[in-house]
Amino acid sequence: MTIDRLLEGLKARDPRAIGRAISLVENGDDCAEAILSSLDEDLIAKATVLGITGPPGAGKSTLTNAIISQLRLSRKRIGIIAIDPTSPISGGAILGDRIRMMQHATDPDVVMRSMATRGRLGGLCATAGAALRIMASCGCSTIIIETVGVGQSEMDIIRLADITLLVLAPGLGDDIQAMKAGLLEVADLLVVNKADCKGADILAMDLEAVIRKGSPIPTKVSMTVATESKGIKELLDRIDKVDSEHRESGEREKRRRGAHDQEVLDWCLEILRPKLLAEISKRKLPLLGDPRLEAKKILAEQ
């Protein structure tokens, strides 16, 4: 596919062209700049980016699937970026989340992309921001980013999401305590999934008690049973309300500015990394040398 045909495909919102464009950008192809400069900035500005994060076992993928189904009832075009662990063999995404969303695989108005963490701290690969802009430019009014759900990697989603859902479930024990320590401070909405399981009401009350201690999160926890689509419409109503509040208050613009600046820094590091690695290899640095001082010397000479 030539670059001209690819750009025509993006204008036509062809799912195959969208996937190809994301792959080219992700792999650092020479035509990446032409792709990114052709995007519709107005559509990107209008789209809502929803982050879904939480510990393993909370049912994030099932909840995402239920949200997609509900949004499609309104004929909205949806984009999904599922951040998967990196395969130790191929280096690519393991595709676990896409497997769990196969019911939407044949829907041309649901654009799915699994992206590998590639070993980066924080979970989100450097090109996730570009991928969501490509999706938004091609008519996806809502783009959902779902993280790996392992340790520190959840935190990186906050940079790109306009609204972040923290999904928890009863019976996860110590994982819940870990989530309270960090993600409660940055989540916009809390969701207790698997609300039909024992301990769900107690977990919700516990979370609401924590929230009341000065957190800006709404004090009412959303309860869902994603496997049965229970509570999904009510959750989306709350998401719409928070989105409107963020747009009116300027919070949305503030977050996007911070995400943009951080993404510029990420790309600077991506561009510099191979050059710096080549320079380090060429110098054959002494093993007992101070790495910090060596780094400062190399940067000073660039």
C-alpha cells in the first residue's frame, strides 16, 4: 500500500488503513510523519479518551467489552487500545484483551489495537498517544485505553486519558490495599465490578469511606456486573457527567497539555536512544566508571 493510498484509506475511515497506519508509526517508518501530519485536529479535540485500569482479576476486559456494547447502541464509533504484556519471544503484544473482545471483531465501527509494553516502565508504549489520535481522526468518538494491570504500569495511563476508571472487585485481598495507596489519588471514577459476588458491598463502603477523606472523586462508587451488563448504562451516564464537568472547568485541557508535553519528551527520548546507545558502545566505557558522570560527558558532547 502506497502512502497516498494509505492516506486515502484514513480519510475513508477504512479499518485496515487505520491498523496499517498505527503499525507504521509504531515501527518508526519513514512515512510516520506524513501520516501524523494528515490527521483531523478537530475530531481529535472532540474525542473522549477513557482510561480503564485496575488490578488483575478485576474484570477490566469484560467491563470494557460491556461498555463497547452499550456505546454501539448509540451508533458511536469506538477505538480500543489494549496494552498487553510483551511476548518474550516476538516482542509483540500477547493479544489477550483482543481475544476477550472477539464479539466486536467483525464490527467495522469498533477499531481494536493491542500494543505491547515493550518492557517500558509505566505500561503504555511510546506510540499509544499517536494511535489514539489516528483513531480519533478516523471518527472514533470514544477511545478506550486498557492497561496491563500489573504494578506500577497502571499509573502511565493517566497521562493520556481524559477520564480514568479504577476497576476493583471483591476478593482481591492485598491488591486492593496497594490500589488504595496510589491509584485512588488519580482516578476520576471508582467501579466495583463483580458486584454480585460476596464482599462487593463491603468493598464499596470501604472505598467510599476512603474517598470522603478529601478526595475529589465522587463519593458514590459505581457497581457493575459486567458479565451481565448490569450497571453499565448508569456508569456511562456518570462518565458523561464527569466529561462535561472537565470540559467546562478547563481540567480536560490542562490534562491534555500535560499529556502532550510528556509525549514530546517521550519521543525525544525515543529518537535519542539509538544514537546514544551507538555512542556508548563505541566508547567501550570502563566497567568501574561512574555511569552518571559518563552520561553527563556524552550528553555534553552531543
